[in-house]
Amino acid sequence: MVIIRENEEDLYAGIEHQQTNEVVQALKLISRPGSEKIIRYAFEYARVYGRKRVTCMSKDNIMKQVDGLFHKIFDEVAREYPDIEHNHMIIDIGSAIIADRPHSLDVVVTENLYGDIISDIAAQVTGSVGLGGSANIGEDVAMFEAIHGSAPDIAGLDIANPSGLINAACMMLVHINQQQVAEKIKNAWLKTIEDGIHTSDIYNKDSLRKVWTQEFAREVILRLGQEPVRLRPEKYKEGEGMSRIKLSKRPKAKKELVGVDIFLDWDEADRDPNKLATALKPMDRNGVKLSIITNRGVKVYPNGHPETFCSDHWRCRFMAEEGKGMKHDQIIDLLKGIKDNGLDFIKIENNYTFDGERGFSLAQGE
């Protein structure tokens, strides 16, 4: 199984803010070109290396916009590769299958955070997170590393399993078309594992000898030129390598502003959303109307459930009259009215349609 993850965007963009005393936010950014690039790479990888199926993993049953876009692009790209099977899994059940039946998967493509998590699950299923190598592939350069990163807590102690770096080095050699060298190293490593020479993270009752970092490396060197007997010897495909990914051209969608979400820091003693709605009612003017108030994504006005726990962080959605659209001047007027009423707005998000399709999520309960 090969896991291919996007490596620049998603929550790893690191855009975070504390907005009220009780609530912080992180922005999850998923772009069309970033998604298409990694998804197309997964299909190209499958084609070059003779893989049969690509599986997309996302959480678009909940995050219908961000993960929904990733899944949508996956389906679009898959149609261009009729020779390769494709399917989609929700990330939670996909993670469970990686832990239980990894042999049932071939190539997995997913977003940044999900890929980070499931790569560790996959490595641990094989015996240890210390076994997995990884590649960071760019258009012009590539960098290879163990999936666990630098592991500074055990640096210099001679206890780390060097297998992750050895496997990453083999991936690098394949990438630069030195397959025979990669095979020689990988098979020596497999023979070392097969012979029961193990570092402490994978040492068990069936192991022959526990070794430390440098000793394990020396054992691998001693086996250069040998192949495993019980484990399957590695045979890398001689090939052209990965081609540069070309993104598709799409016409620009018609974008129309139809509403705005204004986030407030409001901490009245009883936190009654009906009182907040009353304070916002004067804003219903100039073709703009308060449509819903949510707290932590759950609808609390109108007709919210009184038992819903409310924090001091409120989303107030104002929508334009049907078919009329909204202007930026109307948003500025809204913000001025909110300020004049003594309310603290902390953020706004404009709500758009693209070619008539809603580009924003509905609230839980809406």
C-alpha cells in the first residue's frame, strides 16, 4: 500500500486565531489546483508503477465544502484514467481498514492531515512507526525522510530504528532511476529483518538479537548482495519515472455575493440567542435580513433548542432578498449598525454562489 498525501495546505497552513475568551479557530484551506495536483499524481503513480486501484479518503459527509471539493476533483480526474480502478472511503472507516486489512488497499490519496495520521497507522501495523520511509515530491526538487520526522527526543542515544531512513533512501534511489542500487540495499535490509536482527521497537519473542542503531546498520551492510528467503525480495521497476503533472484548464465560474456571516463575541449573562436576535433586528434593512444564528455550528435561532450549550462565539448569517444579490456597501452598513449597537464583531465571511451553486455550508439543524 502506498499513501499519497497533499503536503502544503489543509489545516497545516497554520492559520489560527483566538477570537473570544472561549473560542479559537483554525482555517482549513483546500484548493482546486492543490487537490488536482496530488490526485493526478496518485493516478500517474499508479499507472507508472503498475498499481490497479486508487482510493480517495476524505470526510465529505461532514465537511461538504472543503472535503467535498477534494472528493469532487478525485471523481473528475478518475474519469481520465479508465484503466485504473477507483473508489472513495470516509477517512474514519478508511483508517480502520488500514489497521485491519491493509492488503485490501493499493494506492491511497488524501489530504494533508489525514495522510499524516494514516501513514503512521500504516507503519505501526507493519511493526513500528520507525519502519516507514516517505518522499516529498515537488515539480523541480524532492526530499526524502523517515515518516516520524527528526524524533529529537531520542537523538544521539543510538536507540532509533534507522529503517525509516533506509527505506526513504531506497525511495530516493528509485526516484533518480538507480533502481538496482535501491534493490541491493532494500533486500539487505529485508534479510536483516528476516534474520531476527531487530531494534527495540520491533524486538519480540521471535527475534534473534536486539541491536542498537549503528549495530543494525552494520548488519544491513554485511548482507549487501543477499536476498531474503521467507520475505518477498524487492524488485523495482525500471521506468521513466514520474512525469510533470499538468493541471486542467477550467472556465472561471460566475461568482455572486448573496449573504454574509458575521461572527460576534457576545457574552450576556444568560447567553440567550433570542436576546441577541432582538439586538440584531434593526439590521434587517436595505434588502438584507438576519436568517440564522449559530453557536459552534449549531442553529440556535430561530427555533433553536434551549438545551444547546452556547459559548461566547456566535455566527449571525444575513442574506440578501432572493434573486437580488448583496453589495459590499450593504455589508459595511451592517457592520456599522452592529458597532453602533455596542456589539463586537470579530470576523466576517462572505457567502457566494458559483454558477448558481451554493459555496457555503448550512448550519447543523438548518
